[in-house]
Amino acid sequence: MTDSVEGQAEAKPPKQPGGVQSVDRAVTVLEILARHGEAAVTEVAEELGVHKSTAFRLLGVLENRGLVGQEQERGKYYLGAGVLRLAGAAAVRLDISQEGAPVCRQLAAELGETVNIAVLESDAAVNVTQARGPASVTAQNWLGRRTPLHATSSGKALLAYQPRAVREAVLARKLPRLTERTVTSAAALRRELAEVVEKGFAVAIEELELGLRAVAAPVRAPDGSVIGAISVSVPAYRLAEERLPEVVKATVSAAGELSRRMGYGS
């Protein structure tokens, strides 16, 4: 009998801290609504095993963030448009990674260099796909890395096409100097972003790391909005001025191909 009681005690899950428990419950609420389509406060409370007031507070927070909506007549709750927004962002990230993989490999093989695809995530560019060419001299893995928008070719290619309010919010913050060549002036970066839109590509010359140069071009969604950037990173000694046009042309072409794969222009 003692062994049985001890076994039950050991099997009992550890008590969660208040904040973690609230997050867990909020996620469970979304799962309940996804499963049932809609549910009243009392139904949510019963499935959570909490008091009705607790369920009401959770639903209120989720409603304020647009993740939950409420019917006016019956008062039942359902998943809100905010969930679709999050799901859409995740879908785009998955799609561009999957569709971009062969484009990355082909460009890496053509130029012999490291190729990345990045997407905008808050105030950074995040690399979601990478391929290394036969001439690549570094084993550095950029996958999943958050890189600054103002000091990378991908970041500039992404930022240049964002709404003005988004661009200005980034330019209003302090732009950290990462190398002696990093652009830290808001006015200078603003001019450079205008050139990116005019030319259709971005360049970073040893602004993130000394000895590293990169070129990037925007990737577009079916509606023409920029959802990513494909970039080529090259050691400085292999990207002299005379080779730059070749790398730019290949990068822009690859970005066009990936944009077509994502549905742009079809």
C-alpha cells in the first residue's frame, strides 16, 4: 500500500509557476476553441478545471490580443483573426524555406559561395535556409541567426520595402556600430534604403563582419509585397568591384525565381 501511494505521489506532475500556468491555460483555451469551433465561458472553465472568473479573465486577455472573438448574441467565444495572422506568418516562413531550398543550392553551386534566405522577424533578419557552395571557405552556420537590419544585405533588402512607419521606427533607434564600416547614421541608411528600392538589390560591405561582403535581393509574395530576401555572402578578397555585377545579376535572378515559386507574377 505504501509503495502504491509513493508511486502515485511520484507520478503527480510538479506544480507550475503562476506565469507558466497562465500561459499553459491560455494555450489550452485556444485548443478548446479550435476543437469545438466555439464555446461559452462555463464550457471553457469546465474543460480547464478552473473557476468561471478565471476562464473569463483568460478569454478577455486573448480577446484583447485579437486571438479570440466573441459573438454578440450568444456570447460564445471563437478563434479570432489574430490566430490567422500568426498562422499565416508561420506558413510563409515554412513555404519560403521549402521553396527556397533548391534555389539556394543552385545559386550556391553557380557562384561557389554561401547563400541564405532571410525573413523579417520584429527588428531583425532571421535566416531560414542556407546552402554552401564549393568555394565557401567558412563553416559558419547562419541558420536561425538573428542579424541586424542595418548592417546586413538581407536586412536592408527587407527593411527597404517595409511601410514607412516600420522603416522610421528602426531608423529612430540607435544603430549599433559592429565594424568600422557599419552605417550608423539614420540619414545615410535612409538614403541607402531608397537606392535599394531603385536598384532592386542591397549590398553590405564588411558592415557585419570585417572581411565579409554580401549582396541580397527581395523575394515577393503573390501580391507583390516583400516577404524575404536571398543573399550571397562572399569573403572580401573574392568580391572585388569587377565581380560585383556578376554576383548581383545572379542574386537578383535567383530572387526572381523564388518569387515566382511563391506565386508572384503567376
